[in-house]
Amino acid sequence: MQLLDGKLLSQQIKQEIATQVTEIRSNGQKIPHLVAILVGTAGRSETYVASKMKSCEEVGMKSTLIRFDDSVTEAELLAKVEEVNQNPDMDGLIVQLPLPAHISADKVMETIHPSKDVDGFHPINIGRMAKGLPAYVSATPQGILEMLKRYEIETAGKHCVVVGRSQIVGLPMSILMQRNDYPGNCTVTLTHSRTKNLAEITRTADILIAALGKPEFITAEMVKEGAVVIDVGLEKVPDASKKSGFALKGDVKFDEVAPKAGFITPVPGGVGLMTICSLMQNTVKAARREVY
């Protein structure tokens, strides 16, 4: 078993981005600028956004955090998104999900201009990705592709099973893994909560990507010997042995599955760190107008 070390890879990628930003600065060009909008004070969202802002600082990029209370109206939030759209100094915009129930996440995502949609959630970016055209690819799937590439994992002709069909991870991941490229050229099966005989299907996977949000759902009996196992999950699970009172768990029962896997991502220290790197890479592309 070999660990797919997101911490090590993210450090390498951050150094590469920092070098790019230094070159941009030395050439007198505009420094890439990421804007994040955070609604409310949910602990997990606060942590995610703080990590993104800190990473921007580490590589020399500009970042701006815009906060709203949970009581913000949909109209007020959409107006702020439009304001950022019109600001030429702001290259990338993310709106941290989830949003309060009275705000339509789809409407917010559709209001972000595709050229600033560095999270890759806008329907235009999703459609362009599906057609193989230049686009901002959703940050988590892009981070997984980067991980497969840097560990030189063979994908052509392999059976890839994706567990979870969310528009943020599962669906785009299934599209990317079947495209005529590297990583890609897989035969892909997309599974979800209504899939029958799930364990029978996952046992046929050469590459298993778990993105369903259920802690330790994937057990050893569901995994083929020597499979590449990518764990996208990250949930807090009560654990009295920890000082914090909880442990972070992925969708895969790591201790049980790891001995069977050829490659596996840890949680934490795996896909999450790659997601942040993808976000910064997309922001650099946006500043350089490489996609639009």
C-alpha cells in the first residue's frame, strides 16, 4: 500500500504557485486576487474559508473575505456577487456552501460570471468541461486528477467507480475520468444512494472514488485487492479519546481498507488539501485570462 500524500503534494504545488506569482509581480502584472463570500458563522465553513485565505497569503496572492450574517437576503447576496463580477481587480470568486435555506445556491452559482467561477460550479463551466473545452474544473475533481497524475497512476482501460453523484464532486469526476486524456480513458460507473448491489460494483473497481459524505461507509469487503482508493469525505465523528471530543473521518474505513489498497488517500491530509491548491491554480489562470 502506498499513501497518496496530499500534504506533500500541496506543499509542492504551493511552491510552484508562489514561483508563478513572483514572476507575475516581477513582470509588473496584476497579482491574482481571490474573493470569498461567507454567509453565517458555521464552524466548518469558517475553517474552510480560513484555510483558503491562509493559502493565498502563503503563495503571495491577494485575498478578500466578505462576510454576511445568516439573515442576509438573497437579493443582497446576489448584488454583492454582481459587484465582484464588475470589479476588474478581483479575478476569482467563491461563495462558500452551504447557504441558508432561504437562499438558492443554484441562483448564486449562476450569477457568478463564468470567467470568475474558480470553483467550477457555473453551468457554463460544467458544460464546457463535459465537452472538453477550456473551463474552470470543479476544484475537488481537479485536485484528484492532479494527484493521480503526480503519482503516475495508470488510468487508461481501468474501471473507475464513483460513489456519490453530487454536482460538486461525483458527477464531474465521472465525466473527467472517462474523457480521452490522462488521467482518463476509464470505463466509469457512477453509483449513488439508489444503486442496488453497491458492494458488488465497488469490488470491481480498479479506481474507487468515495464521495458520499457517510463516515467509514466503504469497508474492506467493498474493495478490490490492489485498488486505488480516493476518499473525498471529511466528517466530524464523536471520539472521547480525543481532546477535542471528535475525530475527522472520511468515507472510507481507512485502517480496514488500507492493507488491501494499492494506493489510498488519508483523511485528513489527502484530497482536501489538493482542493485548495486547485482553487489557487484556477485563480492564477483567471488573472492571466487563460480560460476566458
